[in-house]
Amino acid sequence: MNIRRWYEWKDINEIQKKIIEGFPIAINGLSDTQRHHLVYSLIEGTGRKVLYVAANDLQARKAFRNLESLFGEGVFYFPFREKMLYDVESKSRDQSFQRIGCLGKMLENDYTVIVLSCESIIDYYMPADEFKSYFISLKTGDTVNIEELIRRLSAVGYEREEMVEAKGQFSIRGGIIDIFPVQQEKPVRIELFDIEIDSMRIFDAESQRSYQNVEQVCIFPAIEFVFTAEQAGKIAERLNTELTEYLGGIKDRDLTALFKSNFGIYAEKLKNSGNFAGIDKFIPYFHDKGHSIFEYLHLNPVIFVEDTERLNQRLENVIKEHVQQCEILIEKGMILPGTFQMYFEPKDVSFLIGNRQTVYLNSLDEGGTLTDVDRSFLITGKNIEPYRGHLDQLNKDI
């Protein structure tokens, strides 16, 4: 089908009209790649932002590759946060930096498409406004208190090094400050004249060669949950209160002693550093209530949700797997009952989405939805097999 015939198709015109007018709809009958092309054709040129929710991580990666090739710049992949409940360090912070970069871009409306797996829509996050308050913005001509800048960078997870080599690091040598923001591919070098920023340049961490002047830089946090010493103390108090209540029902003295030992260490780590191996287990205690990724959305983007039946099954499995892991860890004195509540319930997703415009993309002819829709469309497509040099078949299909 050529592009002219595509846009003359009655259903496509009706779908575009519904999207422009802000109505939630369902589009059924399309396969993976066909859905991605449909999203591009509906959104390109409209100026609308997109949150694309895939049914699992494999589908999310596939959607990201296809949508990036179609839209070009402005398409970002948001990896699911795998909780580290055991007291061991994560091997890499790269995925955490990717998520932080996406959250920051969502807050600044600096994206075209964010692609994520459905697990991320039931995850807990920092309150959006609070997360944004930890952004550090610097521009040429600003005055800088170096000690204060060191404190702020350290508070949001940046590590001071002799020389910047990787994201999440900074170094200070006299009047030169190097910072590698987690959302950028290159670090920035800030040169001071006394206490005033004289120049800022993007440079290569390996060669140390500068190649681009910039007037302003925004530094996102290097950790996904930032809290002050006062907040860390309150988290420790919540843990201590629940620990006392929980131990009141345990008769095993050895297990009681193990709980007290473990949580004494955890409380001390919280008060001293606020970030340590295994801190994920305390995410439910960080705030009085859970905060969702939808709080980071501005200007009403279009939310595309694929294959709701597979999505619901995946969400149920995530909760089940988490509960099973928690049942093991609580017997080892490593968590309290509150850690079981690590996610929003799948049944709450419709509430989290609220009245945001949502377009459901189902491969089945009759697919479900998470929220009410104004209308459902059935658009069937044909998958084309590789021709492998058979031009006669290509001509036939054309």
C-alpha cells in the first residue's frame, strides 16, 4: 500500500482524528512491527509525545529498535528496575543511569518516544517534583561555591575521583571542575575565573580533548532515590517501629537476634550514607505512599499500550515472583513485611493511567483494555516473508 492510499484509508483518518481530539481508543489485529509503523504514521508531524508500554522487556527492546529507526532522534529505552534485595552490589549502574536519563527527559519534555516494559508502570519512584528539585543547573557567568557544589553532587550520588572516566563521577583540580552527567554521553569541563564560571566545554574522557562549547548544563541525580539525612533518619524510624511490632509475634530467639543484628546494621547505613548494597528492599519505606511513573508525564502525551492480556499476565508474574523472593528473605531476617509491598497492584493500573489519552494496540482481533475507550478499530495486516532474491514474488506483492 503506498503512502497516498494509506492516508486515504477511512479507518486511518478516523483513528488520526480520535488521537488529535484526545479520545482513548483500541486498535486490534496488528502484529509487532505493524504496530510500530502505525505509531509512527499517527504521531510523526503532530508534535505529540509518546509513552510506549510493551507487554514485556523483549517486546520493549524490539519496539525501541523499530521506533528509533523510524523517528530517529528523541527515542529512548527505559529499562525495568530489577530489585536488588540481597546485600550485594549491583555489577553495573548503566541501566539505572538510563532510567534516570529518561525520567529527567520526561520532566523536561525533552523526548519524542519513551519505550518501556509494562513492569515499570507498577514500580515505585521518587515524587516527580522532589526528583526534579535535585537537578543541578549551571550556566556561564554563574558564581560557584565549590564546597557547596561538592556537597550537592555527593548528595545526589556522584563520586569524586582524581580524573573523570565514567558517568556519575566528578573531579576538581584548582579552578577546573569535570562532571560526567549520567544522561550525557560525554563529560563537561567547567573552568572558573575566581568563583565565576568562565567557560564550559564538552570533552572526551579518554583523550581529554574538548570539542564543543556549551552555555548551560543540567546535571541529573546519579541515584534513583535521593533523601536527606533527616529523611534517612525517618526511614530508619519506620523500620524500627515495624521491626518491634513484627518481633512481638516471633518466638524463635535465634531468628529474633538475627533480625535485630541485620536491622541494626541497616539503620546505621541509612543514617550514615543513605545508599548501600541491598537498599532496594526498603523502597516501600522511602515515602508515605507510592509514586508512579505517570507523575513524570507532562503536556498529555499519547500512551500506547500493547497486548493487554499478555501485559496483565506479566504483571501478575512480577508480583508473584517478588512475593516468593520475599518469603525466602523474611525467613533469613533480611526484610520486614513492608517489603512485600514493592509495587502497585496490577488492578491499580487503570487508576494510575487516569484520564490520560491511551491507545491500546492488540494483536488479537478483539483485545482488552485497561481503561474505557471511545471506540475500537480492527486493522488487519499481512506479514511479508523475506524474498531472498525472488523478485517475481516481490513484484506480485507490490
